[in-house]
Amino acid sequence: MPSPKLRSGSDYLAWTKRRAPARYNLARSGVPRLALERLDLSLADLLHNENAEDGWPPLKERIAVRQGVTAAHVVTTHGCSMANHLAFAATIEAGDDVVMESPLYEPMLRVAEYLGARVIQVARQVENRWRVDVDDIARALTPKTKLVVLSNLHNPTGAFDGDITLTEVARVASRVGAKVLVDEVYLDLLHARGVRTAVRLAPNVLATASMTKSFGLDGLRLGWVLAEPSLAEQIRRLNDLFSINTAHPSERIAARALERAEELLAENNALLARNIDLVDAFVRAHDDLSWARPSGGTLGLVQIADADVDAWVDRLHANYEVAVVPGRFFGAPDYFRIAVSLPTDDLRQALQRIDEALHKRA
């Protein structure tokens, strides 16, 4: 049974949900929310009081075609969080070892611990622009390792690992019979560059994603797991113990958004590229700040020198109405995570306030 502490869930998600609103929210990690009017939905698209049981076939086909796999690889879920939970539950048992990146998205760690696994963390290094070091992962593997967990684009740094690196990770994991889980919830933002799911690379790779972070469709709670068909079927049957199936109106809205994916993603990427440039110039102009410029996506991890980061983040929120996330939630206490998805003029105003807070910190 999980310990009472683990039954309390994620400290990070509790912090985000209970935090008072800020005028400039640089803690929210997704692209701007998509107005459903953009999708030209009719009432008939939404009035469906029915279930698609194991996933609506047109949606699964759209996901599969975009990622270069088959519909048999696709399991639709309630958001990426449930996708990750199912991926863990299908691949590990109590007493197994799980190798995880660090810094990391804290809820992934909590799920592994909840399921009784021993977590071995492998540090991504800022000197390597936060990219994965395959040799470090190989050294962390044990005969009891059943799963290696990465994110790509990496949360919280925005680092990107290409097919060559991920193929090598899959190869070294296969030596001990381990699978590799890649959280790809931001990866659609690189679709125009030809980037596709890591599931294509090796049979022991599975991946998770959703419509939330790249498309701004938070309210749909529509995610998926991609895995080899036999494992995907195992995950579908396991999901019968949790949510059984996803809400059919959400499936139809997601399918419509995927029909217009390139247009929507191009708009989001144009905003993010401008904003990454803006934050990069800001960081380089401050001797007490440093970061490795993200490869894309909505996030970056900024180091602040000689500061109590938690206290500084609290003052920034209370006195300057700007929210960022303290790095302790990702295992990086000398850093704060900044999102770059606000409208550019708003981001510029937020950075001016951060500049004031930096100059006035004790």
C-alpha cells in the first residue's frame, strides 16, 4: 500500500492550484487557451450522449497518422496525467527500479513512488544544454530496472533530444529488459520540423501526450498513450479500472483541432519563437541570471545567483504580480521555471517587473 504521505499526491500541483492568481502568469506551462469558436463547431458536434468505448476511431487515426504509427498503437486517455499513470501501471510493479531524469516533472516521480518503485535519478547537465547523456543512463540501470522515464521536449528546460539519442537510450534499456517512457506533451510544437514520436524508434518505447500544452485545449482532458499494439491493448484493459473511456464530445473537438493542427501550431510557434528571443536577451543582460536557451516549446529554467529562490519567487508574486515556479519542485532549487507563452507585450511587461525585483532583492 502507498504511504500516507504519497496518498497526499503532488506538492507541485497542489501549489499551482492553490496559488493566488497573478496579473502576469509565467507559471502556466501551456500555450494560450484555444477559443473553441476557432474550430467552427456546430451544436451537432457536441450533442453526443454516447461512448466510443476504446476510443473514437477517427481521432485515433488522426493521432496515428500525425505520428507515423498505426491506430492500434493509440490509447486515448483523460489527459496526459492519466496517460502517464497508465503507462507506469502497465510497466512496473512494487519493488522495481525506475530510472528518471533530473530535473523532472514532479508528478511523474510521485506516481512511480506511489506504485512502489525505487527511483534512481540521472542528472541532465546544463553544460550539455540539459540534453540526455546516454552513458549516464546506462550506468544507472540495474537488473531490476523496468522503466526509463524522460520528457521531450524536456520539462522544465525545453531541451530536445533527437532520434539518435533516444534510439540509443532504448538500446541500452533493452539490455536489462526495460522499457522507455517519453512524455511528449510538448512535442507537437516541433511537428513542422519533422519531429515525430519516439515510439517509431524501437519496440520498447512508449510515449504520452495530450491536447493541452501544444494546442491550448486544457478543458478537453484528452490525452493518449502510444505503444506497441500488444502493450497498447494491455493499457486499454488496464484503463477499464480507471476511467474506462474518454468523453466523446472531447474526442470530436480534439479531432477537429487536429484537422487544423498546422495552422494552430504555426501561430503558437511564432509567438513562442518571439518570446524565447525576448527572454534570452533578458537573461543575457543580467549577470545574476543564466539559462540554456530552450530548443522550443513554452518553458525554460533560469538560474538566479546568490538568492533564496523560494523567498524571491514569493516576493515577485506578492509585490510585482508576476508568477514563476520555484525550481525546487523539479529538483533544481537554484532555478526558477519561466513560461514564455504570454502575449509578447504582456511578457515584456512581466520581464520589466522581474528586472525591478532583481534590483531590489535583499
